[in-house]
Amino acid sequence: MSQDDDIHPLFHGAPQSTEFRKLRKRIVRQAREAIEQYGMVQDRNARWLVCLSGGKDSYTLLAALHELQWRGLLPVDLLACNLDQGQPGFPATVLPEFLERMGVPHRIEYQDTYSIVVDKVPQGRTFCALCSRLRRGNLYRIAREEGCSAVVLGHHRDDILETFMMNLFHGGRLATMPPKLVNEEGDLFVLRPLAHVAEADCERFARAMDYPIIPCDLCGSQDGLQRQQVKQILDGWEKNSPGRRQVMFRALMNARPSHLLDPKLWDFAGLALNDGAPSESSAEPALPRLDSQGAGG
């Protein structure tokens, strides 16, 4: 089999440098690790709706999943989906032409949620929350119509960290985007296979592949977003102490309920001395099932 036959069209024209090959392998490996670690494949005949916005993260997601499927490591059917939300100037032909050229099965859906968001959100407020809810509702509907059991999103490690910090600073809770959850209706999984992948790697990968990036001009044009403020904080920490983001991410995977302050997660009142009751060294109780609040769509 020739090299050209052994590669998905999404990777045709990929740089041949050692640096890029390492980057590509790292992204695919981390996606596979997340899929396995969080048990994302529960049905080998499942169909996943892969949400494609046209940003660097969703292109990276699409490429990594197709690489895994291409090599027989992801035994599910993939359907790419773009939701055209009616934003003025949105280049509606870019993604359909790209997906056709790449031979990727896809569905393009038009729903003018832009007008609703602009009408409902007071001047000076950010659009993200309402825009996300409307987008998520439409994606759930499309997934059901297409017989998909999962909606797959391109959130990466940095998105997860930023959401954690936003909940910490502004929401008064320890919570973030989980890599896998069940929607409120209980009929769909929401998956984030790029949970372990750094944003910088997504950016380098999409730029090296020269994918046709479509910016989000709806919320990206607004200044002072809480997420941007948190990103700046994390950027400063990373600059002063390289590797800080990864250390923080590992902390999210190493929670100790007995060393926090939530009595719903740990029976502080039930602690006793020398009678076999739970102690610092005893096994911690299973965490309760999380709902989708603050999941970020």
C-alpha cells in the first residue's frame, strides 16, 4: 500500500517535517487516551455527530477522529455537522465545499439564531450563554434526527481549565466541562475527545494544515469577556512558570473530596476517632452524578 493510500484525505498535503509528525501523533494519541479513559465508545455500532464550527479546534477534532477511525481504532460512524446560525457575513460555502472535497459525510443546517440572540441580549452584555443554549438545542435535535447517540464537541484542555477558573471566580463552585456527560433529557452523550489536547497544539495543527478557518464574529467582537480575562491570567502564569496549565489540569483529575469543604461529597459529620469510621487514608465515596449545568455546550 502506498503512502497516499494510507492516509485520510483530511491529511493530504500535510507537512512532512518531523516536528509536524510529532504534533499530529501527539494530538491523535491524546484523543485516543481521552476516548478510552472516559469510556466514550460504549456501542461499536454507534453514530457520532461531530460538531464543526470552522474554527481551529473543530478542524483538529475532525481530523483526529477520522485518523482514529481510518486506522480501525474508533469503531463508530462519524457525521460532521455545521450549524449556520445566520451571522452576517458568514461564509456559508466554505465548510460544505471543504467537507465535499475531503470526502467527509456531513450535514449543513441553517437556523437563524443570530437574530434571536441580538434581540434578546441587552446592549453591552455578552452573547455567549444564549448563543450556546440555542446552538446546543439545535445540535441535539439534529443528532436525534440522524440517529446519533453522541454530540461531539471540540473543547480542548485550555477550554476546560478556563471554565474551571470562571466557575471558581464568578460561579462560586468547583466545576468545569466534563469530557463525557449525559444531556438533561438523558438520551444523548456529550463528548469532548480533545480534553487532553492543548489549545496551542490545535492552533499549530490547523495552521500547518492550512484549513479554511472561520472566525466567530458574534462574540469575538465583544471586549471584556470573562473568558478572555481568565485566559490572560492563565497566559501570565504559563509565561512565568511554563507547564502550569498542565499541572492545573492534572489537579482536575486528582480531586480529593475529603480535603475540600463540601459536606455533600464527604461525610465530615460522620468522622470519628478509632472506631473504624472513615479516615484520611480510607477509600473515598463515589462522587454523585453530575448534571449538564455549566457544561458549555
